[in-house]
Amino acid sequence: MSVQLITLLGSTGSIGQSALDVIRSHSDRFEVYALVAGRNVELLIKQVQEFKPVYAILNDKSKLSQLKSACAGLKTKVFVGSDAIADIAKSTDVDIVISAMVGAAGLKPTLNAIQVGHRVAIANKEPLVMAGEYMINTAKKTGAVILPIDSEHSAIFQSVVGSKLSEVSKIRLTASGGPFRGKTKAELSKVSIADALNHPTWNMGPKITIDSASLMNKALEVIEAHWLFDMPANKIAVTVHPQSLIHSMVEYNDGSIIAQMGLPDMRVPIQYALSWPDRWQGTTDVPNLAQVGNLIFEDVDHDTFPSIKLAWEVCDRGGVAGAVLNAANEVAVERFLKNEISFLDIFELVKFVVNSIKSGIVSPDLDVILEADKEARDRARIWKVK
């Protein structure tokens, strides 16, 4: 097998670090072509020193001199800013682009990678949520292959291998339930930022962790699944599974359910996206089923956590509705982390913005999507608690 060159968008985040661990374990198969990070220059420097990529790119312009100084003795070329990130994603020198940037910032570089026909291993939910129709149609034209890294979507992908999507009666995403599983609205009205950041299973960044607490991460995943697997909203369900061992499942029209199971370790879906259609030896243990004992499944409390209902509405509306929901939620999380709004206000803010912007535009282009994103952010920033 020839060595595959990889561009990693979001190398210093939790997904990026897990991806580098997979690459490290298969150094005979992969080389890092470019490492892209947001602000964590210290960790990026360590990664550059180990993997010696051709390019190292940082989004934070204020830290350019620090990165350049650290890379002075290396052959790695250093750039900074969003334009450089977008440009490196469309380099035709690479074989695989891993999209692991958090938020809407990952949209343009991910689209650039798809436009040149790359294999794109995508962990970043937001590009598909914002511009799913546009991305899927572009991939069909260019021959790009979009493979999910999200554990839930990877589980679905693995569970439909060898089957026809027409045979699928329902996709069932699993959710850990986050730190507030079983809480009432009255209890949620009193939770703190620290409470929301205390996830029981996964170690993730603050934005993703808050999304998990509000189940907005599942809302985004519903929309993502809608585009990845061409499934209508009424065929996408969510089930709470606090052990996070079954990562998602697929129900078939003959009454069968196929599920993918494994320890909560992101290296498994990352490696599968990189090795597909093959499976390689991994470094993750297999769950000890005797120690696991019983598996728990619960219905989602949609009244307390209305995020998923909003996602179903967004799927039905189409157009720019996904971009609006995503933008409103990003601002809501920012405002919650700044203690400007309460946890329950996240739902109210997002719902208000989604309902206040005309979204049913047929096949919007990128400019229309970005305009809707900006309008939603502007409205979310000025939203006031009643």
C-alpha cells in the first residue's frame, strides 16, 4: 500500500489528537501533509516537531511569530489565517482531509476539500448541518467521498454496509443523555456552567460538551444523518443510552436491528474512516460484556430537551434552516459560557431565531447560506431574556 498524505483540520482538538494517535499507530501507511489549528500554538508546535508536516497553519494571527520561531529549524512552512486554512484544504497533493474544526469555521475548508474530489473524513457536524444539500450535491459532481467520523454516524455507516438504504425503516441515534439526564426543567433552571461542562462519559471541548448537555449535539446529528444517509426526519430517532457502548443502530423493514458496539473511544471511527473499505488492527480494547451486564435504553424527554424536535422541523423545512439553527446555537452556547443567559435560555434563544428567519429557500448556494448564518448570529446576539 502506498503512503497516504493527510491534511488534518483541527489538529489540537480532542478529535485531532485522537486522529494523530491513529496516524502514529499506522506510520507505515500515513504521513501528515498539513496540520491546522485554531489558537493552541503550544500544542501545535509539539505536533509539528513530531510529525514534521509540509505545512503548519494557525488561525490566530497574534501567535504567528511564536509558531514561526519554533519551526525555524524545520522544513515546515508556516501560514496563518482563515484564507490559508481554506486554501490548504483544496491542495491536490493530499489523499485525505480530516475535518475536525469546531463550528461554522470548518464549512469553507471542508467544502474546498469536497470540490477537488478528496476523501473527506468529517467529524465536524456544522458543515453538513449548514450546507448539507450543497455539500452532497458537490460531492456527487466531483467524486469526493464523505465518510463520517462522528461515532454515531460511523456506527450507522457500519450498520448499513452491504444493505440498501431503501431497506432501512429507521435510523436510531444513541445519546448518553449528558450530565443532565433525568433532570426536570425546574432542576435545569438552577444549573451552573461547571455543571453543564461535567460530562459523564466523553472528554470534549466546551462547545461540544454544552451541546451534549442540551442534547443539541443530537439535534445536529439528526440533521447530519438526514443528509449523509438521505433519510427524512420521520425516519430518524434518538434513544438515550447512558453507557455509550452502542453508538447507534439501524432498523430494517424486516424487523431486524443492526447496531455497532464498542468502547467510547474516537480512535475507532477515525481509523475506520481512514481504512475504509478495509478494517485494520486497532489499539482499542473490546468491551467486556460480562462486566457491562445490562444495557440501558430510555426515551428522550422532548419537553425538557426540545432540541431534537427543532432538528426534525429543520429537516422538513430545508433551505437555510440548518444554517440558522447552527448559528443561533453557537451564539447561545457562547452567551451561556459568558454567563449572559441561563442554560434553559439556550433553547428559547435558538427556537426564537429559527422561527424568525425565512428558511425555506430551494437549493440555496453558499452565499445565501452564509448570509443566513450571519443574520442568525446577529439576531442571537441581541436576543434578550424575557
